[in-house]
Amino acid sequence: MKKLSIIALLAAVVFPAFATGSSVDVSANVQFTEPKLTDAERLKLKQEFKEEIKSELKQEYADVKHSEKIAFPNGVQIGAGISLTGGLNGFVGYMNKDFDSFWAKRFGVRFDFATTKPIKSLVNDFVDSIVDDGIDIGDNLTIDSAKISAKHFAALLDFYPFGDTWLLGPWRITAGYYMGNMNASANIAATVDELEAGYHDFELMDTKFRYLGNSVNGTAEFDWDYRGPYLGTGFDFGLFGGFKIYLDAGIVFTNKSAQLDLNVPFENLEIYQDGAWKNVESANLQSVVDGVVADTLRDAQSELDDLKFYPIVKLGIMYRF
């Protein structure tokens, strides 16, 4: 075995030298022949080669896309602000201008809500400050106090015509659907200090009334349950990081108009009828007063019935992740 190994070692050393010094042309004796293929076989090989290239390109493209930062989770947005006709406003939604798609980076969605409930005392204090000195509504009557409550819910679709274009990009057109309510009640009063036990008269629908004494009190209520499609415009202008200022202004097209109600107390009330003042004590006269009040409401309601557009105005700060 050891003898065989020595022979192998000598052969490995001697053979290359022998081969180098030899003038034998080995390559001349080597011939390569191209395999003979039919047209069908050649077409099949070509097709397989194409499919292999496509497969490799797809895999390479998928690897590149996978290695990139995925943009879809980005774009969640939240906002909080004040709605002049809804109260404390907030929304959650999605809008991402990093998409490569022309349309995807131009559309966003929001679920919007507002209510005066958390800031009820602030709203009423603000209203009272406005009517503190009384608002004259004619016939020596004034509104001396009032309360307002409101709320709304909405699903909105935003369209940014200019996408992520600088300066024009924040502008949007918004469409959606709103459901909401606004309720306002006011105390109507009049006091004539100069008349301790005098009369205070007023007129409704060409009918004269007067209260015994120097004061009169009544209540009026305005209630609007609205719902319908919304169309508006606005913007979300960037501040720093993901913080932005947002503004919305538009109208809700509703087929429901606001409803009015008026309460006139009968106590110490007189009506001028048949050339004389009569106390409103009997059911008969009370029905007359109710009829006059109803006519007054009907006249005012007919004007409100033409108002079928509920305004929406909102301003606040938002953050887009």
C-alpha cells in the first residue's frame, strides 16, 4: 500500500512536466457536436427560458417591495375642535398621500361627531352673556335667557384634487351624510317698572292681549332634527410633524325643517274681544288663545319650512400618523 502511494506521488509530479513538454495537440482530437432538436423542442426550451426569467424578475420585485416600508398603515388621523353648530367636535379617519396611486393618495374617509354636552355650561354661559341685556323682539317683549344644545354624527368622504402638491394639496372637497339635532329654548319676558299694578299689552295675529301687573313671561322653543347628504369644502394645513389645522364648512341638504313651539301662560292674561277686555279663565277663551298662538306659530313655521339647509362649520387641530 505504501509502495503504491509513492508511485502515485511520482506520477503526479512527473506527468505535468511530461504533458507540458509534449507537442501532442489534445484539443485537436476533441470535438463538440450540437444536439439535434426539432422545432417543437427548440420552441419549448425558449418558452421555458422566458418563464424562468419572468419568475426571477417577479421574485426580485417582490423582495424589493417587501424590503420597502409599507405605506398603508400610515395615514390614520384624529382631530378635535369646535363646531359652531354642533359643539365639541372630533373625528377619526384615514388619509395617506404617500401612495403611488394617483387616486389612492387623493381620497380619505372620516367619521365625525360633535356634541355640546361636555361644554354645556360654557355654551349656556356664552348665550346668556349675549342676551344678558335682553334681545328686543317687538311689542315690548324681550328674550332674557336662552339655552342651546346640539349634536351630530357623520360619515364623510374627502377628495384632495391636488394630491400632495405643495400649498394646494391641503384643500379638499367633502361629501357625506349627516344626522343631528339642535334645540334652543328662550324665555320671553317683559317688565314695566313704572307700572306696579298696571298692564302690559301685546298683539298676536291682529288679536290684542294684556297681562295684569307689570310683567309677562312665556317660552319659545326651536327644535331641528335634521339628516341628509352633506357637501362642503375645507383644508388641513400642516403645522409641524403630523399636526395640522383643519377647517370644514358646508351644508346638510335635509327635507326636515326646524319646528317652533310657543307657550303663553294663561294666568293674569286678558284678551280684547267684542270691544272689551276679558279674563282668559274659561275653556272657551283659552281655546281662542290657543288658536291665536297656533296661527302665530303657523305663520312663523311657514317661513322656517323653506329653510332646508343646515349649516356646518368646524375648526380644530388634527394629527395624522
